[in-house]
Amino acid sequence: MKWIARTALLAAVLVAATVRAEDKANTAPEGFMTLFNGTDLDGWKATGKADQWAAEDGSIVCKGGGGGYLLTEKEYGDFEFRCEYKWSKEGGNSGVGIRTPEKGDPAYVGMEIQLIDDENWEKVNKFKLADYQHTGSIYDVQPAKLQANKPIGEWNKVKIVCRGRMVSVEQNGKELVTANLDDFEKKFDKHPGLKREKGHIGFQSYNIKVEFKNVYVKELK
């Protein structure tokens, strides 16, 4: 009977440790708010097929294409946004919409920070990326300085900061973009979102499965 008691005690300890680890993983850094509760999509709204989005195993999961964007219900103006994402296989494409209205393509009516499998895109999809399509770029506006992707199946960390007319993007600790939106006045007609002061934040559904976790935001004053 002693070994049964010891086994039960060990199991209880392991469960408690797992719960503490999960709680810690879903705890926002100091000064940040959690945008994803780890359980469901409360606080989010899909602009396309809602069934392409799910909450699974502590992550926001985009199952494939057709889901449009999954947008926060709340709007944000000046903020620091953080998340982690990973691809299910090679050739993936997604993005983070920022300062976007609910309707229209966030890449134009707001801004889209590109997330893409830079290394394998041409091999899988048979065409080259434009400079402004690489990860971290403000889509069709400001190309990223470099690529800093981790291998397929590993988590990438992204940080996006919007403060007034300045937008910066980091991936895995590397600076990809620092842009003054006023430098792109010639693109305002095509990209009216460059003039917006606030809007929703969201993830893009484009082609293959992609997962997001540790989704946080801090509003800046």
C-alpha cells in the first residue's frame, strides 16, 4: 500500500508542477495585458471563416486558409505587442494586422506586419518574394532589413511597437524594421491605413496551419 501512496503523491506533485508551469507560461510580463486566455477565443472576432480558428493546447491555431483575420475586439493606438508563432510545415504565410478597421484588407486599410517562411517559400511556392514580403516587413511599404527565422516547428518571438508615427519590428531579438510612417506619403493613397492612429490587432489566415501563443499587449502613453 505504501508504494500506491507514494505513486499517488508523485502524480499529484507532477500535476501541480504542470499547472504552475502552464500558469507561468500564460502570465503576461509586467505592464502587459494578456490578449489570449489560453482556453478560448474570447475577445477575438474572425473576419472570414470562423471555423478556421481555434484555441488548442494553449495556442491560437489557424488551421489553414479562408479565415481572413482574427482581430481583437478592442482597438489599440500606441502599443507594444508581443507574441510567439510557429509553422506546421514549410511554405507558410501569415501576418499581424495593426491599427486596422474591421472591414477591408488590413494590409491596406491598416498595416500588415508580414510573417512568412522566407527560407522555403520559393522552393514550395515556385516564385520569389518581393523585398517587402519578407518577415517583419510592413507589407508593400517598408522591407525588413534581414531574416531571423527559426527552423520550421520552432517558436519565433515577435515584438511590434507603434508609437505615434514610428513603427518598429523585432523577431527573435533582431531588429527588422524601424520606420517613420511620414516617410511614405507617396503610398498614402494605396495604403490609407498608414494614416490611422488606432485600430484592431489581428492574425492572418493565408495558407497552412500556424500557431500563436503568449500574446500580449502594453498600451503606451
